[in-house]
Amino acid sequence: MATHTALQNKWYKHIQAWKQSNLTQKAYCEQHNLKTNQLSYWYRKFEHADVPQAATLAP
């Protein structure tokens, strides 16, 4: 099972890629085999935080 930090890193990268893609959440998720509700959840989570510490520590 992935650690919380690994999950944060994974979703932070997806959020950044989605923002740069100019795609809708639905289109991005379809291309990357993700669930739209999960992308929305993590987007809201990161939106209310500064930069997630886990994402800044990732190699």
C-alpha cells in the first residue's frame, strides 16, 4: 500500500500536469485512466494548502 506521502506526490504531479494540459478534468482522467472524483478531491485538497511538503521533497 502506498504511503500518504507517495499518494500526495502522485496526485500533485497529476494536478500540475492536468493544469498544463488545458484539458477538462474528465478528458485528462480518461487519458490517464483516473477517476474524476479523485482528481477533484486532490485538487481541492491542494488548492487550500500552500505547496504540499511531500511534493517539494520528492526526487
